[in-house]
Amino acid sequence: MLNFVRRSQIIGCIAIDGSTADFVGELEEVWLDDSGRIAYFSGGETYLPVEGIAGVGMGAVSVYYPPVIDTPENLRCLHEIKIESTLGETLGWVEDFLFDWQTGEIAAYIVAGEIATPFGGRAVLYPEDVEEITTDKVIIREDVQNQLRGESEGLKGFFSEKSQQVQHLVHIIGDRLDHLISPGDKPEVVRVKIKEVSDEVAASTNHPHHALQEATEFLQEQWHSLQQSIARAGERAKASLDAAWKQIHQIKS
């Protein structure tokens, strides 16, 4: 759950080139491909492939790869798409959704309309509740309405739902752990390193103790996700460097 963000947290973010810090654009939408995963962020006529995202921070997204100017084919927009039952009844719409920005995997749908009325206007669906996603609707499985949960309960524990202060501290600790954690480290080793870096942050900054403790506990609970995230970041950086060298050789030739 470490890399899960809301669509609404991406919209309005500034995209910057991770190697030059140049401004790329302001993000306006998040897109799915035919596989049902998030494939691109877009702003204006610029499309950023998810596999080229270097990091998602507070109000900014850094990218490795150059943007795609031509509109990719067969993309779908989930925002405000209608929700239907298997009998074709319109039940509401998708108000927001959570996804892993590293893999494109969708984790939850925040829905509104008639289906969410008993929960104060917003409820949560999960991928296993969905029968099919077409270009203009999400069809949910039978009896899902009896298993719905309200927004706060249904999203409890996700990183995107933490306070901005806690999210910021998770990023600080995570960045400092980047070169300290390897894929082969055992759980107890990863947790010890998280605690050591947390103690360093506590000694060198004036962040509230309760926020730092919450961030530390969250990372220790999500140790495997952190380990995977660091490994994926290394793979993306290598792929970006390889692509850059390939482009340079093509220009020279």
C-alpha cells in the first residue's frame, strides 16, 4: 500500500524531468489501457507513461522518460464513468480511485450516487467487486451492494489516506533508505534500518513525535512494499539510463 495514490491527488500536480528538473507540464488526467491498469498521466497534449514515473511527491511527479506527444490508442478514463449492475441498472458513478503509481494496479474505487447513499454519499468498491470495465461503464458483480463500506472505513490503512505530514515523513525516511535496503534483506533487517533512519530524522529535525512515530510504524508494517518499491525504482533508473544511451547512439549514427 506504500505507493497507492488517489487520482485526485495526481490531478493538478506539476510534472518535472527527474534528471534536469525542467518543467514538463501540469497533470490533468489519469488513463487506463486495455489491460485495466493505469498506463498514462496526461496534461494538455502530453502523455507520460507510468513506467517512466520516477517518483510521486507532495504536489509533484518526476519522470525518467520523455513524454509521448501523440495520443496513445485505446485509453479509457475512469473518472465519473457510470456504474451498472449486471442487469443494466445505473447505480452511480466513479468519483475517485486509488492505484499503485509504480505498477498501474487499481486498488479501490470511490463511488458516488444511489449506490453510496447509505454511506453518506461515498462508498468503496474493490477490484474483486468488478465484473467488467468497458469504455463507458463499470459493471459490478451481484450482491456487491450488500458488502459495500463507507469511504473512511474502506480505505483505512492506505498511504494516500495518511495526513500530509505523515506522508511527507514517509517520503523523507524512504529516500534515506534508498541505498540502505537491498532485495535480499530479511524482514527484521529492513525494520531495524527503518528505525535507525527514523531516529536520525528525529535527531536532526523538529517534526512532531506522533507523526514521525506513525510514519515509522507504517513503513515497518509495509517493509516488503518498501523493499519492492526501492528495487523497482532501481530498475526504472537503469532502464531510463539505457534508453538515454540508446537515443544518444542513434543520434550519433
